[in-house]
Amino acid sequence: MPNEKWLTDITEIKARDGKVHLSPMIGCHDGRIVAYTAGSGPDAGLADRMLVKAVESLPEGAHPLVRSDRGCHLFVFNVM
């Protein structure tokens, strides 16, 4: 079902002038990108901002299970 399971990670993309780090949230139902952020470094702020955007997109009553690789960019977020 939509908004039942989401996946996330941070990936590094080579660019002409350096590197860009992308933090997407992907819905398992259809593979669509729910939310994303991009920045110059892979830090917790990048992941946190993406998660806030993803939560803001949720319809009322949805409580997706979020799965990440639990790397060093951990974030803690409680959605009531």
C-alpha cells in the first residue's frame, strides 16, 4: 500500500565542480521519490531536512515504516 514502507540512504554524485550528496526517501509501493534534499556534505542535517519534507507529504493517518542502512548519518524523528 502507498505510504506503508519507505527506504532512504545518502548517496554521493560526482559533479563538474565537486560532489553532491543526495538524500532521497523512496516509497516501496511504486518506487516514487517521496522527498529529497541535496547538499555539499553527507551529514545528519541533510537527512533530517529530507525527513521533515517526507513527513509533511503524508496524508492524515499514514504511519510508514522507514528503513535505512543506519549509517553514521542517523536521525531521530518522532511522528505522532
